[in-house]
Amino acid sequence: QMPRGNLETVHHRALVLAQLRKWLDGLRFKDAFECMRKLRINLNLIYDHHPAVFLQNVEMFLKQIDSINHINLFLTELKEEDTTKTMYPRPANTTSSSAPGKAGKVDIICDALRSTMETLNMHKYCLCILTSHVRKTTPELEICLQKVHELLVNPPSAADAVSAEEALKYLLFLVNVNELYEHSLGTYDFDLVLMVAEKSQKDPKEYLPFLNMLKTLEPNYQRYTIDKHLKRYRKALRHISKCGEEHFTELLSLVKDQRLYSDALELFPSGSQQYKSLSVGYAEHLVEQHQAEQAGLLLWRCGETVRALQAFVSCMSWRHALAVATHIPLAPEQLTQLARDLGEKLLEARRHTEAALCLELYAKDCEEAISALIEGAAWEEALRLIYLYNREDFIETNLKSAILDAHSSQMSFIESQKALLIRHKNRLAVVRELKAKASLELFDEEGPDCADSELYSEASTVSNLGSKHSQSNSRISSRSSKNRRKAEGKKYSLKEGSPFEDIALLRSLIQIITVVDKMKEEVHNLLKVLVLFLFDAQASSLQRVYSELLQLLETSIPDIWSENAQRGHNPLTGPDSTANSIMASFQQQRPTASPQDPEVLMAPKMRNTVKWRLTILK
Amino acid sequence: QMPRGNLETVHHRALVLAQLRKWLDGLRFKDAFECMRKLRINLNLIYDHHPAVFLQNVEMFLKQIDSINHINLFLTELKEEDTTKTMYPRPANTTSSSAPGKAGKVDIICDALRSTMETLNMHKYCLCILTSHVRKTTPELEICLQKVHELLVNPPSAADAVSAEEALKYLLFLVNVNELYEHSLGTYDFDLVLMVAEKSQKDPKEYLPFLNMLKTLEPNYQRYTIDKHLKRYRKALRHISKCGEEHFTELLSLVKDQRLYSDALELFPSGSQQYKSLSVGYAEHLVEQHQAEQAGLLLWRCGETVRALQAFVSCMSWRHALAVATHIPLAPEQLTQLARDLGEKLLEARRHTEAALCLELYAKDCEEAISALIEGAAWEEALRLIYLYNREDFIETNLKSAILDAHSSQMSFIESQKALLIRHKNRLAVVRELKAKASLELFDEEGPDCADSELYSEASTVSNLGSKHSQSNSRISSRSSKNRRKAEGKKYSLKEGSPFEDIALLRSLIQIITVVDKMKEEVHNLLKVLVLFLFDAQASSLQRVYSELLQLLETSIPDIWSENAQRGHNPLTGPDSTANSIMASFQQQRPTASPQDPEVLMAPKMRNTVKWRLTILK
């Protein structure tokens, strides 16, 4: 409740707060409390003013207040907000003492008050204790109900004790009746359920048949039924797992419906039939979720080898597939067929070396294996098999032509990357010059009086350049991040004159550098096999062309990413510079990148440790 | 020659230059030339004033000058320097026309003048033509000598022709006599050699015996001897290669001495004995140079398989080694031993999967192969072999304990990386705060009048902080770059209070992130095999701990590398900001990195595409 809006009250409150602080510092909780109630000051201040002191003096607080209603009032008004930071800021010269611990403020106060009240007088503070349970972040309704039930079963003899009925009535005042009924069911205590049901305005025709049905059930199955009714599926699972084999089908369908496979597996020994059934069910689910490898593992470990094989094959987990296949064991001709299938799939996925292993060792087909290796440019491995199986005829029929094909395709790829590099690099220089000019003109026009907010925004320079675009930008920002990423892909277009052309160019340049750098191993292997078959001229030309391209990249990187190149040629500081011109030149240092793509600001690293060059070539 | 240093002359020269430019524009070369000679203006200006115009009017230039001596004077005075950029700057309002072509300026003028003179009158301009050959960037002395020899053999009948003797005398005036003698030898023309030798003051007793000896030799061997004498080893090689087998030993020693292996191999057909001998020699050299793999390739391709095998083994090129071994072919027991040796070496190099292949397929020792795979944590491959060879006993005896060991070592590694991350991250925050404070104090003290140069320098803030250090810095910069790199390693010390502690911390943080990110595949494989053997609890704990660490890294990266964290809390612009304060806050954005290590400015990228997590674990 905010104070009324006239000056007198505001002034009044400042004085009141000063007085309250004094009282609280002097541990005069009673005076403070009374005053706060009267003037509608939020009671949280009692704690917030000095949390540690309050927690140390809970007992004194309770004794001073000494009213069940007032304590309940205090508990009910608690909230997580720190009122000294919001409604009642501290005077400027005092230091704040932050609240202790990690738990929420409300939970801390509830627990502290309750434990003190339980020590002082459990019966007297009964209702306050119930309030403290209800007020917790996750209300502890079952504990409340159990306490009520305790009162019912063992009515306390103390004079100030509260009766079960009173307590339940108070609880129903605090908590919605249906919620309380559900929670009473969750205690599996039918006395409690009936007690709550009777107190509620529920129709006995509604709940009695259900309760009577439940009473007829075997205890574990009863609890399972209640848990399921309350949608507490994990508990339901635990209870039905104790109900024996005749209820296993029900368990399995619960597990499948609620996807409680992991929980269910923990409830059965790994050797049991139930464990196997659950694993099969889980595996089916995992295959649907495109997690066939994990499905295979679950099936294999419980002995379902044939199903495991299927799962491994479906996800190309070929090592596991072959291991299971020899574990089963498959008949030789089936194993051969399996290896052929796997080989084919791996070839389609361009995993040539793995395909070759399947074909060589399991399908016993060295010809297919050698072909696979040649197709995959795994020259050394191909040679190893050629000589191992004494199939030197492959060298003339397949290998040499494949090597020469690889040579010419590498040559033309290198040429194309080089051409692209040069084109993008030149265009980038042009774009940067244009942007630098445009941004200088902008600052000249706006003069030194333009708003600071303009200077802060990194994108402001750009968005001003293309006003048409700044609109579409704001539209983009309102979308979801996934959509935004997609939109950004389009935003950075290489089309000449597109607003983020420089970023698109930088991205493309980074890609060229990365791809060319990654080729080192492949080129190295090709060079070696070219030399081995006396294609020295081809090897030399490849080494020269590739070397030139790498050299060109090395010299281009500082041009593209050096600070000077990005800074342009205008001076940073000097007699004519203003705060704005300095800001402008700093902003120019970076391309017009938004913070989401800082990677374009950084030159990619070439791996200079890879020794790809052959010294025997000129 | 600079003009004398009094004002009158300086003034005079400006007028003279203006007049010269007018004359040159009007193609009045004669007037310009005369004036320039008299006033000692550098003759290069004739060309530099307007290169294209000069080259178009070479004939007119020659005809106007019309003096052999003057043309020689002009040719002799040529240098690469553009005098309009150095001695005689153009008037401010004229535009410069840059010289055409890529070749050097002197070469262009020499070639242009010579071709025109040869068309006009070869005999008359004979000496000038010689000068133009001598003045080229690489003097064409042999052409000069051949022209002189031509004059000797066919004395021209023209009246204005120069005699061979005169020409030679002129040449000796231009070029050192010994140089000319060597070049005459290089023409292999003994007449020419004698002619030069006679004109020189050389003692006939010195050169005649050598020349007479040469004359007795077979022509190719003669040329080889001369080339070798002149240290023209490539030519020598070409000539001796034509001298037949009896000189092959001499050829081989020339090749070895001068390391002309590649050149030599090109001179013999690949099937020849010489090719083989050269390859063996080359291979020996390459092995010494630690290029054993390339040596192996050279040896294999010329049929030296046993030596090739040695070379491949020595560099662990095991695929080639095994291919050659089966190519030879080795006896089975030798092949087994070879495979064992390779396997052992590969194991030492921690290349377990490759070792296993050698052991399994060539040493036929599946037990050793399985052990190697288990040692290398190649669980899937180990399982494949275990089932292939029906050695399921390995699972209980080796595999399970290895898996659990791997689990506990991964767990403790993850914990250690986490602790290191937290420590470095916290310390970085402290260091940054200290530096930010120090840098603000610095700017306050210096006030807005401090020199611009201070603002420019990125390192100035730091070097001022520790004046003791700035001294050692300058000492470092004078060393070689290799030493500097080493020194930088020490410079970025993690010791508290070291001047570049923040950079050292960032480097260490980058390393942690990189290492932890790289573990994804290994953790994934370990999780799978843990699940397969029902170690679900261990798998869950590993997945949880690793997941938490990755999460911690993800949240730490923006803290460490965000612009805000680096910028501190001080406002960038505003009513109280000055150019200096803006500069200061921009400089604070970056840590105190020197331009050599920009990589610490950038957060390393985590590979979020790697799916390492198992969904079946909680």
C-alpha cells in the first residue's frame, strides 16, 4: 500500500521511518509493529531493516508481539522484495547489510519463526506454525495436514491448545479446499481425507465411492492409484513396481505414457525380464527420437542382441554393429551381407576408410575395399591393401588415373579460391572506403551537437546510412532468435550495395581461409603419392600453386584485418578532432558488425605447424 | 651532385628546373641536355619528367644528342630513383605520370635505347650498345663479349665502325678485367678468352696452361670443367651428364656437394641405373635432414625397396612400411617382427588405433591389439576386436577396470579444470579493477594537456604503470623475433602482480576452454561404454559434472570477454567527458594486450554442434 500522494504524508513518512529505524535498532519490535500497522507501513521492513539482527532475535520478536493474529499478519505480508531497496530506501549515509544465505527471504523467515515457535510453545503457536508452512515458496500442505491429523488423534491437553477442527478451519481459510483435498489424498491417510472432505462443501456422493474403491485395493496398488490420480507419476511408478508381475503391463504403459524409462530401469535388477522389457520399450522410444545408438546400447546390455544390431545398423554405428554381429554370432554369409550393407552406407556418407575396413575384413572383398579407399583419396591405405593382397594391377587400372584426377581437381579448386579471394578482397576495400566517406560526411553534417545516444549505438552509423534498412532491422529484432538467425543469413548479402556487404565479404573471406587451410593434409598426401608414381611435374605444379595461394592469404590477412585498414586514413586525434570525430574513428575501426557476429572482427588463424610441403619438389 | 648551398643557387635552380621542364615538354632534348650538363642537374630527370613521352621519342632523343660520349654519359648516370620524387619535386599543381611496366627503370631505358640504336646504326652506336648491356641490372657481359668477337671475326666495312680492339678496350674501361675474363670463359670460346686475356694485364703463364688443358678435353667435359671453375654448378651438371657413365662418379660427387639432386634426377630416365644411384644419394641426404618419408618415396619408386622400408620405419610411416614389406615380400616371421616393432613405436607415440591395426593384421596378435585399444581408450574398436576374436574374457580382465579408471581420471580432470577456471576468472576481475583504477588516476593526474602521442600508444597506460618494466620492454624489442616470442612467454606471467597478469590469465582461460571443449568426443565415448556395461551411476555423474563445467564456461565467457566487463563502469560520454576520458575508456575496453596477441581479445568458440550428451542419462 503506497502512502497517499500529498506532501504532508510524504514528509510524515520520512519522520516515521526514522523513528521506526531507531526502534528496530533498539529491538523495540512491539512499538515498531504497532506503529507500522497503524500507518500502513509494509511489515517486511522489520526484517529488511537488518536481516541478521532480526534472525538473532526471533524469540524476542515473538514475545514482544505476543499475538497469534499479529504473527499471522506478519507472516502473510512477507514477500521476497527488499523494501529497503524499493519502498523505503535507507538514508544515504548508512550501509546496507545484505541478507544472509542463498534460500529465499520468505523461506528463511518462515523456518526461523517456526523453529522458535515450536520450541517456545507448539500448541499456543499452532496456527502460526501452520501459516509458516503454507507461506513457504512451495507450500508444505501435507505437513500441515499431518499436524491437523495429529491433533485429531491425540488432542492436546494444554489449555491454550487449538483443536483439530479449529486448525483445519484455519487451513481451509488459507488454502483452496480442492488443493487441500488433493494433498490429503496424497498422504494416503483416509482419516485425513475424510476430515478434509467433510469440512469442505464437497458432495459425499462424489468422493465416497472413490475412497471406498481405494480402500479395497492392495496397499501398494492403492497408493499407485492415488498417485496416478494426483498425476504424481514417479511415485505411482515406484508403488506399482512393488505390485508384482501381474501389474507389469500396467507399469509398462505408465512408463511409456509418461516416458519414465530411466526411473523404471532403476527399479528392477538388470538381469530381470522386466528390465529387458523396459529396455526394449525404451529402445523403441529412442529410435523414434533418432537416438538409435543409445537404443542399441540398452538392447545389447540386456541381451537383446538382434534388436541391438538393427539399432546400430540404422545409425551407422558400424563398429558396434559388427561387434554385436560376431557376438550373436551371425552366419558367415549374413555377416558378409551386413558388412556390404554397412560399407555401402558408409560410402554414401563419404566415410571411405571405415567403409573399406568393413569391406576388407568382414565382407572379405579386397577389391571393393581398395576401390573405396581410392575413391576417398586415402592413397596410403589403398597402397597398403594393394600390396597386402598382391593386387598391383589396381595401380595401373584405377590408382594412377584417380591420382591425376585428384590433381587436376585440386588445381582448379585452388584457382577458384584464389579468384574468389582476390575479388572479395578488392570489393571489401571499395566498400570500406565508401562507408568511411559516408560516415565522415554524416558526422560533418550532424556537427558536435548530436545526441550522445547516437554515439553510443554501434549500429547507428550504418542504420543512418540506409534509412530504408533500419526499418526492416527493427522488424527483425522483434522476432524469435531462431528466426533472427535465419534473417541474418539473408541480411549479410554479398550483393553489391547491400547494407551489410562488408560483413558478408568478411564471412566469405573467413570461409575461404578456413577451407584452404584445411586442405593442407590432403594436398600433402596427394603430393606424396604423385611423387611415388613419378608424376613430379604435376606434384611441383600443385605445390607451387597451393604455396602461392597460402602466401597470398598470409599477406591478405593483415590487409583485411589490420586496425589500420579498418581505421581508414583519417587521423584519430589532433587539434581539429572533437569527441565526436574520435568516436567516429573508433567506430570505423570495426566493420559495421552487430555484437552478434564478433567473429568477423578477427582474422582466422592458419595452422602454420602443419608441414605439408615436400622438400624434394622445386 | 647537390647544388651549392647558397640562396642564390637554390633560387637559380628553381628557375632552371622550370625552363628544363618546358624544354622537355617541347621535346627539346638537346637544349635540356646541354643545360643539365653545365649546371650539374641529374640527367635522370630527362626520363623521369615524363617517362612515357621519353620512351615514345627515343629516336628523336638520340638524334638530337648525336654524340656517343653524351649518350654513354646519360646511360652511365641512370639510376632506379625517380628524381621527380627526390631531388627535383614537381611543382604542386602538376600531376605525376607514373612509369610504365614492372621492369626496373634502368632496364627499360637501356633496352629502349639499344633497340633504337641497333635500328639506326649498329656500327656507329657500337659503344653505346655495349654500355646499354653493361648497365642492365644483371650486366649482360657475355653478349658484349660476343659482339666484340663478331667485330673481330667480321670487321665491319662501314666508315664510322668501331674496331674490335677499340670495343674491347672500352669494355675493359667499364668492367673489371677479371670479371670479364671469367665471363669470356663462360662463352666456351677460346678465341674470345685469349682476346680478353691478352688485353688484360694477366700473365700468360697463369692462364695459358689452363686454357691448353681445357682444349684437350672432350667438348662436354670441357664445358663441365669451365662451369665448375666458374661455380656455375647447374650448368656443370648438365654438361657432365652428357659425358657418359665413366664420369658418373664425378657427377654424383658434384650433386652431393652442391645438393643438386632434383636437377640431376631430371637428367636421367627414371628406369636407369644412374637415376637409382642418384635417388639413393638423395635419400641418404633426406634422411639426414629428417625427411625420411620423402626419402622412402624416392627409394620405393626406383625399386630400392629394402632401403625404402628402412626409411619408412624410421619415420613411423607405417602404412608405407607395411606396403613395401609385402611388396618385397618379407618372410612371414620378418613381417611379424616388423609389425611388432611398428606397433611398439606407435604405442610410444600414443597412436593406439594404428598400433592395434599393425598388431592385429600383420603381427596376428589380437591380444596385444586389444590391449593397445583399451590403453588408448578406443572402446568401440576394442569391443569390435574382442567379439571378432571371441575373446570376451578381456571384458572382465581388462576392459571394465580400464573404463572405470578412465571415468575417475576424467572426473578429477574436470574438477581440476573447474577449480582453475574459477580461480583465474576471479583473479582476472580483481586485476581488471586494479588496472581500471590505476588508469583513471593516471588520466586525472596528467590532465587534458598530455601529449597526443601518449594517447595513440596502446601500451602507454601500462608502461606508465610500471616504469621498471617499460625499460625491460625496450630491451626485448631489440632482440630477434624468436627470442622475443620466448621472452613474451615469460613476460605473460601468472604470478600475482606481474605487469601482464591479465593477459596471462586470459591465455590460461582460453586454454581451459579449448581443452574442455575438445573433451566432448572422449566423454561421449566413455559415457556410451559406461552405459553398455551398466555403470549408469558413473555415467550419470560424469555427464552431470561435465555438463556443469560446460555450463559454467558458457556463462563465464560473456563475463570475461564482454565489452561491458572490459569497459568498466565509468561512463563513456556525457557532459563531463573530454577527448581524453573517451580515449581512456576505449583503451580500457581492451586488456593491455600488445598487437602481437590479439587472440586474447576474443572469446574462444565452443563447438555447440557436438552432441556428446546421452539422453538416457539423467
